[in-house]
Amino acid sequence: MRLARPNLVGLLLFASAFLFAPPRLSAQNPDDMMPAESEAKAKQLIQAAIDALGGQAYLNVRDSTCSGRAGTFGHSGELNGYGHFVDYSEPPDHERQENLPKRNIIDVFAGDKGWTLDRGGVSEKSSAEMAKYQGDLQFDLHYILRHRIHEKDMIIRYAGPDVVELKEADWVELVDSDNRTIRIAFSRNTHLPIQENVELRDPSTDFRLEYRLYFSDYHPISGIETPFQTARERNGVKVFQVFLESCQYNTGLPSSLFSRESLEDRWAQTGKKDADKKARKEAEKEAKEDKQNADQSGSDSPSGSSSAGGSPSASNPPH
């Protein structure tokens, strides 16, 4: 009995169908789409992302409490600082961040107002700090998905397929009334956001700035998908990274938490005591130094009394 020979031609044709077929991601070219079609495609992707994030539960978050670790990096990518924190948030623009475990460095933002508690007490945020906070809020992913996509002059369009962080993705591009461009990549598999790019100009130098934010390690909490890892780059250099350890939603945070009075109360409980303790230590140190100076001055003085007209004893050598 003769064994059947493999059909080599058929195998080659079968293999070539995969080797030379166009990539699946290039099936839809955004340049070939009409503006209305592009906008509809982009809005479809955005809605799918909102649904994946939790739908109405995500859109209607009243407050959140998250804790974790954060690291900041220098211009060359070196680690500048690392520590634990807890973040309280009341969308869209109320936030409170505290260092752990001491909770003696606290930043509070409440709309157009802000305050800081540090080792010197409570002070108002400067106009520059408030401008930065308001500016950063405009590019916050959740603020965009909950609010900015509904702005009247916001241009929304499909920006094409891609592979982002080794995941098949689709880009959506948004251009606001100030001609600032925001691009968000949504995973084709989960529909969740995995990257955000922001292009703008430095107001002081007019140089182009590009920020990239990466979102990963999503966890479902109270029906809301939450990225437990977030990284931020500026012009290709990592500047910030967060690793969340826990998160809670809609716990009923009191509005007073986002007030100056809450910081004053905290200062009265702990900060003022620390300041008083530091002041006492400084006073004790100064008193000790004064005593040492006085003792040194006494040992340097003549052993005989000058009021009696005497002179220093020749047997008393100078110090």
C-alpha cells in the first residue's frame, strides 16, 4: 500500500495566507473615513470604555478613598522620592492627599481653592499651584470621560488601530477649543483605557510638551474597574508612578474633609504639638550654647580682680 504524499503546494499556499496577509489592525484607516463616520466610531469606543469601567456606577462615583505607594523621578529618570499616601477624592474637583503614616503633610484642593498643611502650619496654595491643579484636571482621564467629552467645541475622532503595551488597541483623538490634543488608547480585548497622550505648549517657553500616562493592573471594586498601576512620562522620561494597594468608593466622605478648617483641626491635634516640641528643643539647645559660651568667657577672664587695681597673675597662663 502506498502512503499518501503530503500536498506541499497546498501547505505553501496555506502558510502564505498568514505570512503575506495584511495585519488585522489595518482593516480600517481613519484617513479614509468621513468626519461624521470618524466621530461616530470614536464615540462608540468611548462608550464601550465607559461601560467596561462600570457604566453608571463609574459615571456616578460620589467619592473615593485610595491608598498606596508613589514615586517621583528626576530629569534623567532617577528616583527622587518614594512614600506611602492616602488620597480622598470627591469628583469632579475636590481632592485631599496625605502622607502616611504621619499625616503631617496634607494637600487639599476644593474647586478654585486649596491649602497645604506642613511642619510650618496651614497655608493657602499659591496662584501658580492652583493653576497647575486646574490645568492637570483638564487632562485627567476620568474627568475627560465623565465631563469633557460633552463639551460643545470638543472635536472627537477615530485615530486608528495600533499595538500599545503589547495589546491590540484603538486610538481616539480629542481636540479642545484651545487646540490641545488628547489621545486615548482603548484595549480591543477589554475596552479599558491603557494609555493617554497629551500634547501642549509650555506657557513660559512655548516649547512642545508631550505627556504619556499608562494605566494597568485593573481591579474590579464595587463594580468599577480601577487601575492599580499608573505611570506618567514627560517627553519620554518617567516622572511619576503610583501603585495602589486599596480603594473604596462611595463611603460617604464628609464635605468638611476638603476644607481649611479640617487642616487647622489636624494642626491643632498633631502639628502644633510637634512645632512646640521642636521650639522647646531649639530653646534648650540655645540655652545650652549660651551656658557653654558663658563658661568659656569666665575661664578666659583674669583670675585677679581688676577692680582692686591688680593685674592678671603671671602664674595663670592664658587659655
